[in-house]
Amino acid sequence: MGLSLLAVPLCVGVAFGARRVDLFHATLFNACAMQAHELHWQHPERITQNLRYDFALIPDNFFYVEVWVTDGPILSFTQKLPKPC
């Protein structure tokens, strides 16, 4: 899963031509343990952007990805996961 997450910025960059991927943020949230595991990458030329989300009131396990493209859209993907607890 880790390698596939790292491939997302490259795929988005190819899909939008020569535009640069400025920010990539992925979260795997476990509602049973109330834990968020996050992966954050940001282009070094971009002013530092801290993303903090509060998932405390969300009862579902989910996977969330956000990608910011220079002079382009902000892409967000969410997938609800089965709740094993």
C-alpha cells in the first residue's frame, strides 16, 4: 500500500501534464482505536502547509487522500472501510 500511495503524486502529475503536484496527504483512520495514520508530502518550493483534521466524531474507518496541483484543482478521494470492531 505504501508504494501505491507514493505513486499517486506521479500519476496526478502525468494526468495534468507538466503541472506540479504541490501537496499530497493521505490518512488511514481507525475509528475503533480513534487513531489516524497520516502520510504527508509537500513540494519543497511551496510554503509549508500544515493539514490537521479532527476525526473524533466520525464513527467510520476510512481512507482519505488529498492532492493539490499547481494552478489546478484540489483532488480529494475518500473510501469508507469495513469496521472490524
